[in-house]
Amino acid sequence: MSLAVEMNGISKRFGTVQALDSVCLRVKRQSIHALVGENGAGKTTLMRVLYGALQPDFGTVALDGKPCRFRNSSEAIRAGVGMVSQHYSIIPQINCLDNLMLGAEPGFVLSRSSAKRRADELAARMGFEFDWEADAATLSPSGAQKLEILKLLWREARVMILDEPTAMLSPSDSDALYASLKQLTEQGATIIVVTHRLPEVLENCQQVTVLRGGRNVVSADVKDTNGPMLAEWIVGQSMHGAPDRRPPASDEIVLEAIGLSAKGDRGNLALKSVGFKVRKGEILGIAGVDGSGQRELFRALLGLVKPVQGKLLYRGRNLIPATVADRLRQGFRIIVEDRHEEGVIDDWPLIENAALGLHWLPQMTRKTAVCARYAFMRFALAVRHGKQAKQLAVPYLRQTGWIDFAARRREAQRIADRFDTRHGGLHQPMSSLSGGNQQRFVAGRALSNDPQLILAFQPSRGLDISASQKLYQTIREECGKGASAIVVSFDLDELMENCDRIVAMCNGRMAEPPKDKARDRNAIGRLMVGADA
Amino acid sequence: MMALAPRLQDVAKPLLRVAPVAAVAVGLIVGAFLFANVSPAVALSTLATSAFGTPQGFSKTLEETAPLLIAGIAVFVALKAGLFNIGVEGQLLVGAFAAALAGQHFRGSVGVLACLLAGMAAGLIWALPAGLIKALRNGHEVITTIMLNNIAVLTTQYLAGGPFKDPTSQSPRTVPIDASVAMPSFHVGSQLMVSPALVIGLALVVGISVWLFRTVAGYELRATGANPTAAKFAGVNAKTMIVYSMGASGAIGGLAGALQVLAFKGQFYDGFSPGYGFTGLGVALLAGNSPLGLLPSALLFGALAKGATSMQSLLGVPKGITYVVMGLLIVTYAVVRYRKAVAHD
Amino acid sequence: MISDALSNLVFQTVILASPLILAALGGYFSERSGVVNIALEGKMLMAACLSTVVVIHTQSPWLSLAAGILAATVFSGVHWMMTQVYRIDAVVSGMAINAISLGGSNFVNSKMIDPRYSGPMPYFWAGALWAIAMAAPALVWAYSRWTRSGLRLMAVGSDPDKARTMGVNPLWVRCLALAGTGLLCGLSGTLIASNAGSFQDNMTAGRGYIALAALILGGWRPVPTALACLAFGLFQAIELSLQGTVRIPSQAWNSLPYLVAILAIAGFSAKNRAPAGTGKL
């Protein structure tokens, strides 16, 4: 029996990076095959080759024993290969039926009634239900996921690739998804799931292929493996032991949110009556599936979005009227989710990027001696202290709005050195840095100049293990000096390892595990789903 | 050695992009001249001698350059904040009209100041709606400013031909300003005439340069233009920035009009602006990253304007050639400069 | 008497609104595919100019129509190339096209159209173009809703990246869309020259921008846009018939469309926003 998919010796190089090195993949017909590995292991790249979005430098691809070469995704689609990417390709402004049809319309003139009939039939096959006329913007993540699967069926895909399908789903939705996938394999499809969630692999998939650093590590039947073995293959070293004890944070409450509600991008209520406290010196971790309201929470905390309801107190005072600039002045710092959009200006040199968010700091602007107050004090001090007057009068210099370039350069150097950002000179544009180095720079900037409240959104994204450790170590140091930190991550293990206390957000609400289960992974996982701990 | 190689690559790629476009542009211009039965070489030399050949010619070139420079500065300031102020034409007109009115009632150097301030205020008021709509409603400023332009033309046309018309004149024009507020050109050397308007323009360029690159406020403006979201995360109040920069841009546009009245024309009339605002857009687009680029850019267009008159009278080349050249210059330059970045995968 | 005046008014409205409708629908295609288009003015102008040149030299109505459409389409194609292939900002390239059109039409007018020419100028029958203008909005609406390329147009304008992953190439969709813009602007420009019976420098006189205003007022939907154009045409028709008896200066009437457009932009709710993918590549 020939394999549904056979990829042999696939190699792909991007500039200096060898993304794939002689990788092989063998998928049996009508199976659910898991492709696992860390970030950057090459999983998505390999699938993009299969899907025709990328041409390999070397290697062959064969479907059902017949060799193929796809020059673009349309050819792959025609050959029966379909992919659902991690970020759904649903266009919110057009309705569900149009989203389903786009790119594979039944004819030049669209007969919506017959299209609807076919859509209903496909949906019934999977047990789904859709309001075809509704705008796709109304779909929930799991609804969008279902539509994506229907898109594959519409195009009569025989090989379906799902990239991180459960990234946006709650555990119960994930179970439902895998049930659907099983049904699809019974109907003749072959499914490849790209994931890093080991429990799902162990429970639902038949075979697994592990990639690390662009190379094959192993391919095996799932029943012959277990969690620790897979983890070790993925990471390549045994996992660390339990995290060491931390000094208890003080009792002083620095930030308090009571009944905070805020609207999201689409006008819906994304934060629903959230309440929590952060103590001085504490690192609070927020767990949760992407899209549970963490983004909106950070925006409300930073001041970009005004809450529609609730109270927010910082050091006892009402924070809500404070602008972003006010909060930055009070020591708020943010490691943004999307550097490119929110954190840096690509065309600007590193020096200018270093000042973003800190540009108004007194130490970055010049002081002038040209003012009456300084003159008076200098004179008065000279009368009393003679030669030391100049030194003593420094605090009376007037702050101006002129840039102190030397100070900026020093600061930029310091920020770059903090996490060993590799760069070609401080006058080089930000875009000349690699992604990982950009993240190091952004993190360095956020943790400089006396932060008081650190908001970190997926701070270790793009960073390798040692940089990530150093980052959390630095956050810990700053907290030791009296700061506090809130970390949002979609990786529960990262939070377990680095945070003092963990809360979970689900669907806009926040829940904290009871004291006896404060570090119980399962309890937190249940809260992430909306169940009780 | 390693440092040199990437540099070459940085230069070669844009050059390869520009080359075909530049070739087409040059070809079109040459073709246009041939079409008009004029040798391109002759046309070019006529333009050059007319614009730069004689002191009188050069003085006229500088006269054309002055309003273009200041209009260019106005567009540039808004451009740095990420806004397209196409409305400089209208702001210039209302500024000129306001100055023409004020010039009838004020005297002396205080009067000059009053006229200039009146012009700036008028320009600012005219630009404000576009700025507010953009800041509060995210309404595209290109369209609102174009609309305001048209309203400005019609309004000033009506006012100059109706309630404020000079009763002694046949055509729609305002009463001439008082002689004491006029700003006549002065001699540089024996034959060259330079206008105070140009001097003010130069000073403005230097001032804007310093402000944009050496102050915190200028930094925030540039950040808003470069990446509005990142600027917001850095504490910059985007709405304030938008309104301030449109306002400043409008004020400078009004100043251009006011100076045009005080330094050259002495009154406002229907058809006052032969497209200064429009050409000012070209000046700003070609200026590049630094305000200092506005100087050669404005001079180029000023020379083009002066040379075009000679080319028309001496060679029969229609005046439209200036706009054609401007458009082609913008296209060629924009291929490298105004390239939109594509999102990374 | 009143019915005479009324029917005259309706007639005038149709004549004045037709070029606006055609141009606005041209803008519709461009903007709906995600390309901001402030160059309607320039395309119309070149169409008017070239159709006049051809009508004088060949005396053929069909050739002059073809010339007008060709002129606008070529400029539209250049616009497409500048924004999609060379990735120049759409506003900058639009202004450049307007500049080239303004200068170019002046050039051609001076060199190829004799101002003393008083012979026959058999433009394409304006009546046919008015009819097309009246029918076009419904046709465009049907195209957007009931055809495959219409769906792809909307998809690319809403989110070009996602459309690309679905196998739709935004580059070609926009090429087709801008070709449509060229066709409609060509019809509009030819109609303007035909209505007037000759070509003057800058004869479009800002109507390209009024068409854009109408498109915005209409929320980027074909039929409301056409209604806005009819409203503007009505304003102009009223102004013409009131001339002489007027207490309100003509400039005030002429400013109304622009003023209304600004108020509309200022007052817009989320429903009437521009296509979400505007400006994205």
C-alpha cells in the first residue's frame, strides 16, 4: 500500500539559515500524523513545501506514489492537498458562504442557492451548522476552524494539513476537532497535524515525526512512545527539575483591578469584570489560550484603551485618567506582542528606536543654564560655598525639550548590551537586525531605566533558551529592586517556571486557582477552559 | 572589504529599479519635445539660460521659487507626521486673501507682522477641519483637504469679486495693500534681486530642520509619521500630533500666500495661484528625508516655472510641460523613496 | 409650465450627473480592490482630450470613443503598475498621474487641436452614454454580487493577504479592477467632451474629485453612489436654472457638493467605512 504522502530529502535554505536539511516525511493513508518540534524546528516550512507555497532546494514529494512538483498553492489544491494555517484565512467582512467559495467558485456566474445546497451537505457530513448569510466576523475561533475544514472539503482535499489547529481552541473544542478529524479519516482523508501539544499527540494521532533544528529526529508510531520520550526528542535534553524556591514578595499591593471591563477591536466586550491584585516584587503570570482577553487587558493597563467599567488603582491612586505617557513616566514598561507593529520603527536607526517610550526621560533631554532660577541659585550658592557653587546648582538647571544625543547613544549602547543584541552598529536601521535580536533589543529597552510595572506579552518569543532565561532572570532582578511584573504567555510551562503566581484568563474572565492548587498544572489548565479548578 | 560589499548591494538594487522608469520618463520628455518640433537639447538650453543665465532671469527664478519653497515646507511638515496635506493650495489662497485684507488696514512693520499673522491664522483655520476629522473620525485627509481646496477657490473668488472687490477695477481683485506693508525685493550685488520672502523661506527650512531632529516634540512627530501604533505605545498622543501638524502645515501654507501678497503681488485676485500648492506637493515629495532637500527641490521647480514661460514664447512648447515633468519626476523618485513595505511572512 | 420646468430639470440632472456616475463607478472598482484612487480627474481629462483629437482628425464617433477609453485605460494601467508592481504609495502615484494628465492634455491641446477649428466634431452620441450611465450602477452591483470576479474583487479589497492564501492573486484582480476604472473613466471623459462639443484646458474642473466625494457619500456601494451623483447633478441643474434670478452666489452652490462630502466623512459610522484592505499590498 503506497503512502499518502512521501517527502524525501527535502532541503531549504533561507539566506544563511538552513531551515530544512534532508528531511523525510512518510504519512500512511487515512491516518492522523503528528509533526512536532519546537519553534523554528522547520515544521511549518516543511508543510509549506508540501502545500506548494515554497519550492525546496532539493528533495522530492510524492502523493499516493506519484511524484509531484507544485509550483504554487493552486497546483497543490488541484492535486488534493489543503492546508489550514494557524491564523485562519477567514475574511471577516464577507459572509460565510463567500469565504467558503473564494478561490474555488463553482462558475463565473455564482448561483448562491446551489452553492448553499452543497455547503449544507458538506456541513451535515461533519455535523456542523452555519448561517451562510452571516458575516464571517461573527464566527468564534472554533467556528472559524470548522469553516476552514469545510473549505478543504469544498476543494475535495484528500491530504489535509492543519497547522497548530488547537492554538485558539479550548480543550473541549479541541476534543471536538479531533473527533471531526477522525471522522474525516474514516471518510478517506489523510491528515497531518503540526503541533507542539504533546497530550493531543498522544491521545489522537497514530504516527509522529519529530523535527529539531531542521532535521529529522525520529518517526514512530505513537503507541510506542510517551510524553517524556517525545519531550526529550523535541528539546534534545532532559527537562529541568522543579524550579527553585523564590523569596516571598512583600504584602504591599501595587496594582489593583476591580470589575474591569473593556471592549476589544470588534466592539465586543473582551474583558468581563476582571479583578486581581499585584504585589510589590511579584511576578504574576497570566495563562490562557490566545484570544482570551490578555491583549485587551494589557492595552487597558497601559492606557491605550479606556475601560467601560470598573476601577484600576496603581499605588492607591486611580489609574484610569492617566494617559500612556503618564503611565510610562510612572515606570510602566511594556514588552509588546508585535514588535513590528507596536514596538519599533523598522527604518530608524537603533539609537532612535532605543529612545521610543523613554524619549522624554530627564536623562535623555538636555538641561540648560539659561533661566532665572538657576542664575539666582548659582549666585546664592556662590556667596555661601564659593567654588562648589556650580556643582551644587546642577539640580536647578531647567529641563528643556532638546535631545541630549550623547545620553541617547549611551542608553542605546546599554540597551543593546543588556541581552547581547547582535547588531552592526547603533546607526544601523532596526530592520537590519534578525528577529531574535530585535526581541532582545526590545526587551532590553523595556527593562531599562528603572521600570516599576513590567508588562510582558510573550516576552521570550523568538528568543532561544539561554536568552529567555536571562530575560526572566533580569525581570526577577528588577522585581527584587521593588518592581512588579505581569507576564502573558501561551506556554503554561514557561509561566510555571518563572512566575510567582499564576492566574488564568478564559473568554474575558480571570480566575485564580485556590491556594492549595496554586501551582497545580491541571487546575490551571481547567481554569483556562472555563471549568472549575 | 566586507563592509563595502553590502553597501554596493544596497545601492545597486534601487538603481536597477529606477533605471527603467527613469529611462521611460526621459524618453517621454524627449518625445514630447520632438513632438512639438523642438530639439530637446535646444529646449534644455533655453530653459537653463532663461532660468540661470542672466541675473534678471535668475532673480525671476528666485521669485518663482519663494512661494514654492514655503508651500513645500508646509506639505513637508505634514508629510513627516504621515499626513498628505493636499490642501496647501486652498490654505495659500485664504492666507493670501487674509493678508490682502489686513494690508489695507495696517501700517508699518507692525502691519507687516499683522498681515503675516493674519495669513497664518487663515491657513491654520482652513487646515484644522481636515486635521480634526482625521484625528477624531479617521477620515482620510487627502479627500477632505481636496474638498477644502475647492471650497477655498470658490470662496475667495466670490469674496474678491463681490464684497471685497476693488471698486476702481474691472476684474475681481481686492484693494491694493498699503505701501508701508509691502516687502519689496532687495539687491544682492549689483543686479540680483532677492525677496524677503525667500529669506524667510530659508530661515523656515533651517528652523524646521532643527525642530524636527533636535527636539523631543519633533521626534514624536516623526515617530507618528513613521509608525503611528508604535508611537502610541511610546506615549505619543497621536490625535494631538495629527491636529498640531495639520495646523502647522496650514499655517505655513497661509504664510506662503501672505508673503506672496506682501512681497510680490500687492493684492489678491481671482486666479491668484497658478497651482503653487499642487507644485508644492511635488517640491516636498522630491525633498527626501531632510528639510534641507526642500531647497534644491524648490529651486528646480522654480527654474522649471521660469524656463517654461521662455520655452513657450521662444519655442512654442506648451506650458503643460512643467506638470508633465513634475509628474514624471515624482514617479521616478517615488520608485525608490515611497516604496511601501510588504508585510513579512 | 411646471411640468415643463420639472422635466427640463430632470433632463439637465441626467446630463450633468452621467459623467459623475461613470467616473464614480470607475473609482468604485479601484477602491473596492484596495487601491485608493484620487486620479479619476486625470484619467477623465486625458480621455476627453484624446477623444477630441481623434474626432477632429478622423471624424469617426466610434474611433473617438475608443480613443477616450484607451487613453484612460492606459493611464489606469500605469497607475496599477506604479502601485502594485513598483509599490509606490497610491496617493503619491495618483497625484503624479493627475499632474501628467494636466500637463499632457495641455500639451496635446496646444499642439494637436487648432483653436480656430470650427468644422464638424461628431462625438459619440451623448445620449447613448447617458443611458449607459443610468444602467451602470445596477450592472456594477450585479457584477459584484453575482459573479466570481466580483467576489474576488471584494475579497481582495477586504483582505489581500487572506485572499492570496485562498489562491486569489491580488495583483491580477487589481489589474482587472483598474482596467475597469479606465474603461469607465474613459466613458466619462468622452461624455464630458461630447456634452460640451469641444475640449478646453482642464475641462474636467474637479469633477473627478466630486465623483470621489460621491463614492464616499455612497459608502462605496454602487447604487447609493449613483444616487449621490444624481444629487450633485441636481444641485448643478438647479443652479443653472436659477442663474440670473439668483440671490445666492453661484460659488455657494458649487461649493455644496464639497461641503456635503466633508460633512459626510466627518459623520461616518463604522458601516460606511472604506474597504478594509485599502492600501495593503
